[in-house]
Amino acid sequence: MIVVATSDFEVYHGVVNELRERGAAFTTVEPDEPLPEGTAVVVTGADYAETFPNVTTVVADPDAPRRAVDQALTTARGEGGRTIVGVDPGRKPGIAVLAGEMVVAAFQVPLSEAVDVVQREVAEAASPVVRIGDGARLQSSTLINDLEDVRVELVDETGTTPYLGTGARGMGDVLAAVNIARLEGDPVERREIEPTAGELQMIKDRAREHSETNRAIDEELARRVAAGELTIEEALVRHRDDGTAGGSDS
């Protein structure tokens, strides 16, 4: 059983709301009251971190109650608790965060935001691992090369995208990320990819779609986008500022 024992209103409010949203079983007590029989983990504030020496204690930050709840749920279920982040790469990667076998968070964000999301999720975890699918090779390379101070594995993502039935449209990338997180991959520190002519043309076409004047970027800028150095929007600004927007690269 999870027990919330704190006199800090912000901690109490944040943790209880998170637990209710997860549908988790829990109870609350005052910090100076005896713990109920069957207590598996106590969630409390910093002022009472040393109050419960005989039971696993999770100290909640009032600004980050979800992280405390993730830890408490993992402990209560008896999982190993290792944080594993699975990423299905693409223009909007699906990201799944697992604690043991439990999915504790999921995201789908633009590629430019994905590294920040992953780094935030592993920041305080013990021996986390990030598993990235090997598809969408340009985007996966960008993620691998930009992630720092964390073990990264490249995973064969064949078969990880599930069939989506009625009402599940849009969930494929996140569900694939869950499957990727559960597959061991090969450790990798960098992934150097030379973009093909077709991939460069696709980037130019995307730039044309984003351009108000229907103009494509040149090949040098397209290569920098492929390498993750620039976003499409940044490349268009460079293209305009460099005075090269008079042409229509194809």
C-alpha cells in the first residue's frame, strides 16, 4: 500500500492528485501517526524524510509530484524499477518512459524538443537506458548524437508498430516506443549517416511547404537539417538572410 504522510499542502495536493489520476490505491495519514499495516512505501515531504526509517520512503518535490508517484508505484508493485525510455524516431517522435515493466509516462513532441524531454525523464534515475528505434535513420541519428550522459541503445524496430483499431488513430508512435523500450539493443554513442539524394530532396520539399514564398532551401542547408544542426524553420531563415532565396532549388 502507498501511504501519503505529509503536512506540506503543496506536496499533499500534487501527490494525491497524481495518484487519483493513475487510479492507484493509497491512503493518507498525518506524519506523526502510526503507519497502516501493509504499508509498502511512504510518500512525504522533505521535512519528514527521516521520519520513517523502517519503510521505503519517497521524498516528493512539490514542483515534481509525478516523479515521486512514479517511484512509489514502482516500489509498491515490487518491480526492479530501472528507468527505460523508448523512442520511436521521426519528425514527431513517440516517447515512452518505463519503470520496470510499468509505463509511467508517454509523450509525442517535435523532434527539436525530444532530447530535452528524454534528458528530463532520466535526470534523476539510477542507471537509466534510452532505447531508440533504428528506423527514420536521420532523426534517430540526431537523437543519438545529441543525448549526453546516458546509455543509449539502438534497437531493431521491425514489428514494433502495432495494428491500430477503431479510435486508436494517432497512438501508433507512442505504442511503438513502448515496444522499443522493451527490446534490448546495441550500445551506441554516435551514429553518422550520409543522407541520400532522396532524403535531401524530401527535406527541400518540406522546406518549400513551410516557405511563405514556396521556395526550397539549397543542398548545403538541407544537409545541415539532415544532420540535426538546423530545423526547417531555421534553415529557411538562413536561406533568406544569405540572399539565396531568389532561386527555387529542386
